Amino acid sequence: MSVAFDATAPTFPWRQPGGARRWQRPAPVAAAAEAVVTPTHEPMPPTSPFRGVRWSFLYAAFLLYIFVITTYQLNIGTIAVVAAIGGLLFQRDAFRLPSLLAWLGLFVVWCAIGYVKTEYPEIVWDFLFQYMKLWMITLVALNALRSRSHVRLFMIFFLGCFALYPLRGAMFNYYIYHEALFGRAYWNYIYNNPNDLAAVTMLQLSLVAGLLVTEPRGWVRTAAQVGAGLLPMLILMTQSRAGFIALCVFVLCVLFGPRPNKSIYAEKLGRKAGSKKKVVALVLVAAIVSVAAPTGVWERVGGLKGVADTEHLDQVDSEGSARQRFEIWKVAARIISDNPISGVGLGGYNLAHESYAQLGGFDAGVQGKKDAHSTYLHVAAETGIPGLLIFLGLVLSSAFRAEQIRRMCRKVLPRRSAQLFYVEAGLLTFLVAGIFGSFAHLSFLYIHLALLLVLAETCRRDMTSLLGTRRRSKHS
């Protein structure tokens, strides 16, 4: 006996109490009558990801935007956003406005205040416009993903776009065309930086892990299993030390994370067996990836043992990138110290770095327009300490909300709460990688935050609906 897979929109707490009732599809009577009252029972999705999806102009435009920013095959990103905004205006019960949009809006307003004091007004204006567009993209994502069916198809579509273009392109570049950046895998556009490619891949890996715990047998699960092997390999191929550290954190999350079980019997008697299967699967994937990964990966990762000693950073790698990054951080710290409130202006770090590096006291290798190589130093230097606190607020508020809901749902919906956990782990590892790379400007971060919130709210709605069905079944 089972419950039909949800195809309705979640009831968000920031919406009007009666808003969802006007357009929610009534739960099938037969499905409600068949509901099982065991605490660990939860509905399974259909084999086809297209089944149960309510198509709308907004949703189609949002998927088009995802295709554009992931593949770079069509130069119509702005057109897709405008189309999505148009679809949003004509969609019933639209405009979900969670705290994420409030925090992001506050961040944009603070950056606009910094625009008044910056020495680089033209550049700051351009970046300010880009962040306004990021706010609209986040608004679109939160309103386009209106049900679990929408979320599921979006995740599969997103992963498919990434697999067919950045993943395939980087693999072909490295193994077939033998093109590499100092032995490091890369692709084109924003993926031409191996560190950025590794960080974005971590977000994709979390989606793959989430599908593995929720998908039934079929082509989607098989594709996710293949992705679980290829994506870690790609991260290692980039030879990004930040990516390697983030990957290790993700592995720890998988090992010590939730173990979704199908029944109370499995929960009581199968926890050891489930843990052993998880360890065996991880060891098998690690063995395959380590054998297939290029030897330069381990030489570069091996240099991490010298990171703790700042006097011997030259021994970390032959090209001296660790030493240079440390010197760049010193420049960033000086910029933050001189501009602690409003910063140098959004997007103005490179020019500010060029000016400060010429003041003396820094290594000659950091001369010129350099990146801060740290999300947090970069944001603090451009927007000041208050801007950094706002940025952390928009990220952590979404993460805390999702974790609160996950803990509420883990007994009733173990598989879906586990999926939510892995999406949270993806955000965590992305933030870890952000210690060594500047990722605040990437739209993938804000799309991931929107996905995290919508996924959490669908879990909360499903739990409320399932518990209500059980109560009615008990009294019938």
C-alpha cells in the first residue's frame, strides 16, 4: 500500500494561510485511504520524472535559464530571466518572499550605499546591476519550483546539463585533447578556472547524492550512480586543494549522515548493515576514482602538509601558488583594515588590490589586478564587515531553516530528509571551498539556496499532509 507521489505545491509559512488552497490539487481519496500508519512510511516517486509535473511558462523559462548558464550554448540568459519574470507576473498565487530574498535584498541595498563612497563607480554600478539580477533569479527559482515534482525534474535537468557540457567537456579536454592548465582539468567560460569548476561540481555532487536516496530503480538512479563516480573524479582532475578538502568534508557527511531505512524493522536491526554497505560503496568509488585520477593530483594534494607552516609555503607546490595566495590574503586584510565599513565597492577588489600591492610590504608576485582567492575576504573587502555579516546571514538563515525542517521530518520522511541533508552538505562543502576561492558572485550559489528552501518546505508540507492522513485513517 502506498501514497501517491506529491504533485502539489508546498504551503510556505510566509504565504497567506488560505493561499495554497485555491490551486492545490485535492489528494486522491483512494491514496488517502491506502495510507499506512507506520512512522517510516513515505511515498515513492514515479519512474518517469515528467509524471505529475504541472508545466507553466515560468517553470519552462526557468529551466531555459538553467540550460543557458550551465552550458553556455545560447546567449539568451537575460531573455530567459525576463521571460521568467513575465511568467511570474501572470502566475496564480505567485511571489513567495522568504527570508532569503529579504537578506539578499538587504545585501544589494548595502552595496548600493557603498556605491556612493567608492572610487570605482562604473565598475560598482555594473556589479550592482548583476546582483539585482541575482535577486530576480532567486525570486524566479523560489516561485518556479512549486512542488516536489518540479524540484525533482529540475534536479535531473540541472545534472543532465552539467553532465553533457562541463563534465563531458572537461573530460574530453583532459583525456582526449590533452588540454590542461598546468596539468589541471578545466573547460571554458566560468569553468576555465579549475577551482571554480571544482566548487560548482561539489554542488552537483550533493544533488546526485540526494537522488540516490530517493529515486526508485530506473534510468535516473543508474545515471545518478554513474555521476557519483564521475563527479569526484572531475574534482580530483582539477587538482584543486580547496576542492579536495571540500570533497573530504562531503565524504564525512555521507559516512556520519542519516541512514534512511524502509521500515521500523530495518531501523532497529539494519543500522550496522546499512553502515557497512555505505562504507563499502564509498571505498569502491574511492578506489575507482583514485586509480583513474592523474598522478599529479596526489603530488599537489600531498603539499597540503606544509600549509600550516607559513615560513615554508614555497614547499607546498612547485608553482608557488600557496605562497602567492597567502600574500594576496595579506593585501586583502590590509584593504579590509582601511575600509572596514563600506569596503571599496562591489566589484572593485581587483583595482583596489592593484593599488595596495604597490604600497610596499608585499611580495612582488602579487602585483597587478588579483582576486582575493577567498569568498569571505573578497566580500569583506568590497562591502565591509557589515556586508560580510549580511552575506553570511543570507546563507546561514536558509541553512538553519532547512536543518530545522529536516530534523522535524527525519522520522516521518527518512528518505526525503536524507536528500535534504545531502543538499545541505553540498552548501557546507561549497562554503568550505569558499575559504580558498571567491564564489559569492556565482549564480549557482543562490539557485542552490533557493532549491534548499523549496526542498525543505516540500518536506514540511508532505509531513503535515501525511500525518493528517494518518490521523484521519485512525478515526475512520
